[in-house]
Amino acid sequence: MTAPPLLAVEGLTKNFAGLRAVDGVSFAIADGTITGIIGPNGSGKSTTIDCISGFQRPDAGRVLLDGADITGRPADAIARAGLIRTFQAVRLYDQMSVRENLLQAARPFQQVGWVADFLRTAAMRRAVDAAEARAEELIAMIGLERYRDAPAVILSYGQKKLVALAAALMPRPRLVVLDEPVAGVNPTRIREIEEVILRLHAAGETFVIVEHNVEFIMRLCSRILVFVQGAKTMEGDPAAVQSDERVLEAYLGI
Ligand code: ADP
Ligand code: MG
């Protein structure tokens, strides 16, 4: 028997008051890959990842992480299971430093449950030490050593996007889902974010990236899913997607 894919989505469906936002979407994500999701505005990309990450409850379908059914579980449970997502709008604590923001992101994952006090203390200390080491490693990965102790509020929008990306990686997730990681970011910073994602990918991270910037997706991803009106219209490598009639039609109306 072959191992199950890292993530399997089967027949995912979500309705909003009579509108079918996601319509029977199925796909699988292999460990160690970067997969892109593109599609026009309102095509169901965000709702799909909301359903996968537990921020919306699907009306039908299944989501399996490493073969375990996580369908409809709350977001914090899914995050603990190893699937973390970022949001289009960056969520940072403005007055906390970059380092503190990263440590804060690890905190919900550090609860060690009910154990004898001396055990709890030792385990907590180990978890905090590990988080501090992880934060330093990620600050170096995103190239923001100079801003390590600076409050997040002084960072540029692109730098905040990098910190949000690092925060998602703090608990060492199995799969990271990024919703529009370069929306509103200037071209130089887009290249920087791209390099950081490639560096993290080389270190073994698995990504699913929802993005409007098609060129960015084409450069980064080995596989791309194309959404149109709530359905996955096609999937393939960048060359196949670029030459697909349905994609041209959805984007250019031809
Ligand atoms: P995308 O991310 O591809 O732009 P969305 O998943 O955000 O698309 O939206 C898909 C459709 O669902 C759109 O028609 C949108 O208006 C609708 N929609 C999304 N979220 C909600 C919601 N919370 N309530 C009602 N309709 C929603
Ligand atoms: Mg969206």
C-alpha cells in the first residue's frame, strides 16, 4: 500500500444562503510540494482553504490530513494536527517585537496537559527553549535580523507578510496554507517573499498558496489548481495551465 497524500480533499462543498461557493472540489497534496490555487475573484479559493483549515464548516465532503479525518474540526484542533494557514490581512501584534510575535505564535502549542508540577515545569521550559531557537532560526530565514527587537508596527507591509509567514511556521506544521501572500506587496518584496518560500521549501516545508499574482504562482509552484465558479476546473504544471483554454477563458473572457 502506498502512503496517503499529506492532504486529501474529497468532494468539498460549501453553500452560503443559496450560493454554492465551493462545489464538490477534490484534490491531493503530496508532502514536500508547493501547490498553487488560482482563479478569478469569488471563485471559492478562500472558502476552500477556510473549510480545510477549520475556519468554515463544509456542508459536504471530506478533508484528510495524513489519512486522519479532520473534516469540520475547529481551527485550533486542525492547527495542532499540523495544518496552519495565514490570512490575506496580516494579523500581528503591532507593539510586540518581531521575536515576540513569533514566540506568541508558538504559545497555543506549548500546553503540556495535566502532569505533575515538576514535569510540567520541565516540559514547559523545554518547549519555551525550543520556541526561542525556532524564532531565531526563522528570523534569519526571513532576513529580518535587524528588526528582531523592533515593534511590528514599524515594518513595511511586505516585511509584515514575512513575519506572518514565519509565525505560521513556528509550531513546525506539516502543511502551510498561504492566502494571498503577496497581495499589495511591491515587486521587490514579492521576489524576497518568493526566495523565502523557496528556502523554506528546500528545508522540507510543504505549501499550498492561494494567489492572484499568476506570475508569482507560475514561478513557485510545480502544480497549480485552477478554480472557476466554485469548482476546480483543471490542475496541472505551469506550462499546462498557461496553455489551457478554460484558464484563458476564465481570465481573459476569450
Ligand atoms: P475567492 O477567495 O476565490 O475570491 P471566496 O471563497 O472568498 O472567493 O468567495 C466565493 C463566493 O462565496 C463569493 O461569491 C463570495 O461572495 C461568497 N462568500 C464568501 N464568504 C462568504 C460569507 N462568509 N458569506 C456569504 N458569502 C460568502
Ligand atoms: Mg480570497
